Amino acid sequence: MSAEPMLQTSGLIAGYGNAPVLRGIDLTVPAGTITAVLGANGAGKTTLLRALSGLIRPTGGRIVFDGVELGGTPVEHLVRRGLVHVPQGRGVVEELTVEENLRLGGLWRRDRTDARRALAEVYDLFEPLARRRRHAGHQLSGGERQQLALGRALVARPRLLLLDEPSLGLAPRVTAEIMALLRQLRDDTGLTVLLVEQNVRSALSVADEGVVMALGRIVVATGPAELRDDEQLRHAYLGF
Ligand SMILES: Nc1ncnc2c1ncn2[C@@H]1O[C@H](COP(=O)(O)OP(=O)(O)OP(=O)(O)O)[C@@H](O)[C@H]1O
Ligand SMILES: [Mg+2]
């Protein structure tokens, strides 16, 4: 793990129109770690990921990614630098085949040879996708769609992966497989992950740090065990 954080925000403010949703986010994500972002519906988790990945423009504060301050940097530049977002609802293109969806992940890559290698690695990682490479997106199960969304992100060779609710709608076994994969990618390749989850137990089972958001602010930032074990905190913010 390097001493330099992969991502650091200070006083980040962003929202839609004139209404701020994020009301000053100070977040540090160490390189090579998984940070879980938890919190109730509407807390601003998705908005945070959108602001980080350049989909919405912050109106205040700073974002430093991999030592460089971002400010209106186009999404494709961020992807080339390794900041890759898997949106909530996954964004699989229904009409395209598995392979075409995966190739979209390499769209901004300049190194075509490595993009092909990355595609082969994704097929090694997700055997169902290899078998169904000519199937259309709409023919896939929920678990396969999530694999496809993750696979597409991996084709882009991320250094920081922003994941928005990967467990949504998936069976517990499939969710557990995805969490195990994130752990493996962190341990084997040093991938840094910001993992937004409603499934608190699953997220905390792989996370190195946990932050809880409420009303556009980070209200708690601590270790996963502390979050799991603090009953008051769980009742107040996590609903169990
Ligand atoms: N496109 C949009 N335009 C206007 N307001 C929005 C938009 N998307 C979200 N909001 C508002 O921003 C606030 C935070 O929403 P956000 O989607 O970031 O929450 P979340 O924590 O991801 O919630 P969930 O757990 O339901 O996914 C909510 O009040 C929501 O209504
Ligand atoms: Mg959300």
C-alpha cells in the first residue's frame, strides 16, 4: 500500500440544478483498499460517485485523484487515467452482445493490444460471460449482467473502481461471489475500490474502511468491525 491516497476530497459540494446534495464531503481513500460507502436512501451516495467520475460538476471543494486535482476533467480522460464508474442499475446495453458491451469498456484505451488482453482476462474471470459472448444483454440473468458491468469496467484497466450497489437484486450467493472477486482484485492487483452498498453486511465483509453518509454528509468514518459492533450507530444510520 502506498502512502499517497488514491483519492481525496475536501469540502466537496455537488448536486442537481441549484440544490446541493453533497454538503461538504471530506473523504480519503487509501490506495489498494476497499472503502464501503453506506447510508439510507437519498443520502447522496450515488451523487458522490457521479461527482467523482465527472458525470456532474461539483460546485465547491476539491477532488484529488492519484495526486492530481480534478476540475471539469472530461470523463474519457478520467477513464484513461484509471477512474472507472459502474453505475447503479449497471448500464448494460441490452441490444448489444456480451462481447460488444465488454468492448465498450476499452473504447478510450489507446493500447489496443492490452485492451484485447484485458478482454481475455475478463473471460477467464467470468466463465458465464465467455460462454455467452454472442448473447444480447437482455438475455442475461441479473448476476450475469452484474458480471458484465464489472467486466466492462475491468477492460478499462481501472486503478480506482467506483461501484454503485453491485448487489442490488442479486441472490446472496451471487453477491458473495462479487464481494470475493473484489477482495481478490484488491489483494492480487492492488485495485482501489469505493463500494456503495445498501447490503451493509456484505460490504463490511470485504471493506477495509466504512463511511456512513446522511443528508449529503459523512457522519461516520471508521473500521468495518467498529461499524458492525456499534449497535447505536447501526440503529441510527444503517437500520439494523
Ligand atoms: N437527477 C437528479 N435530479 C435531481 N435530484 C436528484 C437526482 N438524482 C438524485 N437526486 C436527489 O438527490 C438526493 C440524493 O440522491 P442519491 O441518488 O445520491 O442518493 P443515494 O444515497 O444514492 O440513494 P439510494 O440508496 O436510493 O440509491 C435525493 O434527494 C434525490 O432525490
Ligand atoms: Mg444510489
